[in-house]
Amino acid sequence: MKITKYTLAAMLALLLSMSTVVAQEDDPDVVAQEDDPEQQVQQSPSDITAEQWSLFNRDGEGSIGVQGWLQMGYHNKSTGGFNQHPNRFNIHQLWLAFDRLAVDEGEGLNLGYHLDVMYGVDASETQSFGNNAGKFDFQNGLDHGIYGWAIPQLYAEARVGDMLVTLGHFSSPLGVENVAAPNNIFYSHSLTMYNTAPRTHTGVMVTRPVGDVEVYLGWTLGWDSGFDQLGSGNSGLAGFSKRVSEKVGVSYMTSFGDLGHRGVGYTHSIVADVNLGERLMYIFQSDFANVSSAGDSTDDVGINNYLTYRINDEWLAAGRVEWWRDGHTSNYSATAGLNWKAGSNLTIRPEIRFDWTPETDQDETFVGIDAIVVF
């Protein structure tokens, strides 16, 4: 077990040393992008860009926008999270997104909407499992085997000036990682994301800048609900984000009250992103959850550290080191991976991950690779 830990630690150290060496060969295009404070938080190179082709074209202002992606992957063991079906080729997400954005035109009321439909093995972890059975997309008979359907988001939005109101079923704003594959750096998800944070909400959220601070305020029907209320689910949603400087940004988001299937309690997620150089980015996330339910009566604490280095326009190297405590048990995870933009619409993400729990003397090594095709 110690040999494996030291090997992975050496790999992460090598990633850092490679970042220092290669950083001497500057790419002006990459430097220009990373000096922009609006582009500070690193994401996978599979993010949609103007260079990519699309199966769907938006015909002018106000028309319906359609985009999507196909995520396929293989992993040697189950991580206990999203990657639960090892030693087989899986279609994780076949995702379609339909929207008409409520744009800021300076005055008056502007309306829009957004709908996501997803099929794949990730459906069971994306559905509204905070619902009563049979409601919305949860246990409604549309699943077959390990595959199923999910509706990750379905909401309307209204914009008046710089204030945006979102009403319906939407992704949770807590944390760095979320369900949508192109938004994440790694193939696998952190323990904190899977165990401690909500994935979706149903309710209303208002977003508005106050000076140089973006403020969020909302109300939801607990956690992971889809137009349904489990028990007395009734919770608040609040937070803010701010660029402290050109190189540093911070955010704080909290959910509190009756969280539905997670019981009554409070949780928060604090995120800081720091530009350490022309290509090097560090992201820190700290989560805390205190809930009182029969199934989860102890505090959860998670600390995630992400380090990314953009080698060039095609390659991104990344590391993630995590400590997650469930009650009195400390769990650790370290992941090293690459994002290879093999084409304008194709990203391939190999990774190696090591999880260990000292209290139970358990450790596992995971190897996985996925491909994301956006369209």
C-alpha cells in the first residue's frame, strides 16, 4: 500500500516539476487567455468554442439554441461514485440541451428557458432522487438495467437589467464539480461532490451584482428534488462570488433548512481559484455539512485541492488531492490525469486515482479513460 501511495505522490510531484520546466516555453495565445480574469477558473478543454462544428445552428437572435455531447468511458474498478460499472465500455452521458437565453438588453423584461435531457449510466445519479418515487424523472419506469433517462435541468429565466431570476429545476451552484461531463477536469468525481453536495434543486434563485460582488439568493424544495417535495423539504440558498484581484477569485455558497432527503441542517462550499502563472492554476474547495437525519446524522467535511497546467492548446495536465471525513472516518484520494483535445470537438481524459482510508487500512487504485464528443 505504501509503495502505491509513494508512486502516485511521485507522479503528482513530477506533474509540478514538468509544469515549471515547460512554462519557460510561452505560448502567446494561451498567455493572453489566462491573463483575462474572466477566464481564470480552469475547465476541461472540451468546453464548447467557436472553432467547433455543431449539429445544430442558432438562426439569429432569440432563436432556440441546441447543443449536446456524448461521453463514453472505461474504468477498471468502481469508485463507489458515478463510475460504478467497471471493466466494460459505458455510455455515461448522451446529453441534449435546449435553451433560449434571457439576454441583458439594457432595459425591459427579457424571458428565456433551458431544458436538459440525458441518457446513459449516469442517469441514476442525475435524476431527482430527492423526490417521492414515481415523480418527475425518478423511478418512473424509464430506466432499463444500468441505463436510464434523466432531466438534469428544466427552468425558466427572466432578466431585468443585470438581475437574473431562475425558476424551476436547475443544477446546484455549490462546489467546483457538477454532473455535466464537459464542465469537469477529471473523468471521476471527488468524494465530496458525490457524498456531501447537492446536485440539483427545484425552486427559485435570484442573481444580481452588487458593486463588484455577484450575489445569489434563493429558495428550494430541499436537495435533489424535481418539482416535488419530499417530506417538508423547504430550504434557503444563498451566497456570493467576487474577484479579489486579477489572479484570485473567491465564492461562498450555502444551503440550509429542511433539505428533504438529507434531513434538516446546513451546508456550505467555499471555493478559491488562484492564477499561479501564465499556465498554472490552483483551485481550493472546502465543504461542510451538518444534517440531522436517520441515515446521515454526522458532520461531513471535505477539502479538495486542484492543480492544472495548460501545456499547450491541446494538452492540460491536472492533479486533485482530497481529504473527506464522514463522521469520524477520514478518507483520502489523489488523482492525476490529462485532458487531450484530440480534435475541435473531441477531448480524451485518461487518469489514475488512488483512494485510501487509514482507519480501516483500505486502499484502491483506479485507472480510467473517457472521451467527450461535443456537438
